[in-house]
Amino acid sequence: MPTLLELASEANGYVTSRQATESGIPRREIAKAVAEERLVQVDRGLYALPGVWEDPYLVAQHRFSRGVFSDDTALFLHGMTDRAPFSLTMTFPRAYNASGAREAGIACRTCADDVFELGLCELETPNGNTVRAYDLERTLCDIVRGQRIVDAQLVTPAMQTYARRPDRNPAKLMRFAKELGVEKKTRAYLEVLL
């Protein structure tokens, strides 16, 4: 059975109370590790080794686990812009009460349940942790759809960068654009760039 510190070391310095329980470690061991300053409580149920840089993406994902990083935040995580987001953006199912996320300073978007998981993937944060986000094609559709919300100067450079990528998938992009209701706008960008 691994120790708490081994679990944290294997997970880039972080461990959750759920991971500890699933590994057979009693919760009192977490409290003991915190009291002895071998772990630091980052958020409810989330702990880190002392000295680990706090990862705002991981903390937000842990705290609001139903959310998916989207729009400019996902674009940044994909390495498609060097502009770090001013505030994190997450998309939630339409019926989800996102008031807690809003109070935490997260820009919240909602979408219909039938397209909520469209393009769902996992990405690595700048600190090397894994979080849920939308894939590149879904992200591009979201920023085209939300031009009034997201800085319009982000859309054109992102589309230009996408057009130059060898792994681009215009058919997938257009399929997602159709499902998300931005087919006409997205096609206009692609016709100019491809």
C-alpha cells in the first residue's frame, strides 16, 4: 500500500482524500500529515506537498468537477495563444448551479446536455497536471460562437494557427460547428485560410 506522500509524489505533488481512501489510507492519516506539515490543504479534499506551486487549473477542476475548461482558457491550454486567460473559463451543463464558480472568479458558460461532452478531452496544465477541457475543434467553435464574450482579436490568430497545423481536422471542425450552430461563421474563416 502506498503512503500519502508517495501518492502525492506520483501525482505531481497533489493528492485527494478520495485517492487516499481508494488506496486504503484512513482519512485520519491525512489530518496527521497536515498537522505535521508534511501536506498542505489546498482546498477541501485536495492536498499538496509543501513547496508545490499551486495550480489554479487543478484547484478549479477539483472544486468544480462538473466543469470543463473552454474558450480562451482551453485555447491557452492547447498552446494556441500565449495570452494566459485573465480569468479561467469553464463550461457547465445548463442545469448546473454555477454560482459558486462565479463567486470564485470563474467565467461560466453553459451549454445543452446533448453537446456538453462534444469534444471532451484531457489536457495538461502549465504545471503538468491533467484537467478536463474541450479539444481544439470544439474550442475554436466556442470562441467563434462567443465572439461577443471573448476578445475578437483572439479568433483570427487562433484560426490562422489552426490552418497551419499539420494535425488540423477541418471535417471535424465543420461537424462540430454544425452541431453548435456556428457553421456559417466557421466556414467563412476556413474559406479565407485554407
